[in-house]
Amino acid sequence: MENEITLSKVITNEDIRKFIEISGDNNPIHTDENFAKKTIFKKPIAHGLISGSLISAGLTQLMGNGNIWLTQQLKFEKPVYIGDEITATLKVVNIDSNKVYKIKTILRNQKGKIVISGFAECKVFPVRKT
């Protein structure tokens, strides 16, 4: 198992559409140009959890199959716009006596600005061979 992993994804309109379909969160801040122009963001922003979902993919790559995401603390620091490339870096910072891994999670946009920061905790459960 590695100690750190980095992965990236460009956020697309299709991601927004699929997330609305799955979550039911159809806030116009994500889809309506005219609505978004009236906000501090001036254009539609992606749902925070679309970018945050890179953490889930990163945990599987970092910890392997059988990992279970126990907790997540997220601080949404900057908006993510359609077309932004988000890079998630996950780094193991502690393993406690119960083998719960504490992982620092930092997501940056293509300009290197932190858009989401936080910590995850996960545990790896052995996968039984059949």
C-alpha cells in the first residue's frame, strides 16, 4: 500500500446532469446561467460533492479493495466551475491502534488553488477468498 496518491478529473456538464439525476439536487446555481450571473460566482458552479467524490476513488486506489470510508470532513474553500480540472491528493497521516487510517484530503483546481480540504478516515477489511 502506498502512503499518498493523486488523481485528476475535468468536471463536465454531463457530470452535473448525472449528479442531479442521482441526488435530486437541482439547485439552479449549478445549471442556470441567468440565475448564476446574479450570484457571487457569476456563472454556474459544480456541486461540491462531485469534486469530493474523487476522494472515494482515491481511497480505493490508495487503500485497496475492501476499504470502508468511515468519516469525512470537508471544507469547501473555492468554487469549482464546469471545465475545471480537479486534482485530489490523499495522504495517510496516521494509523491508530484499531487500524483506522486518517488521510489528509486536498483538492486543487488547475490553477493550484485549494478548492476542498479535509480529512478522511477509513479501515481496510480483508476480502475473503472463496
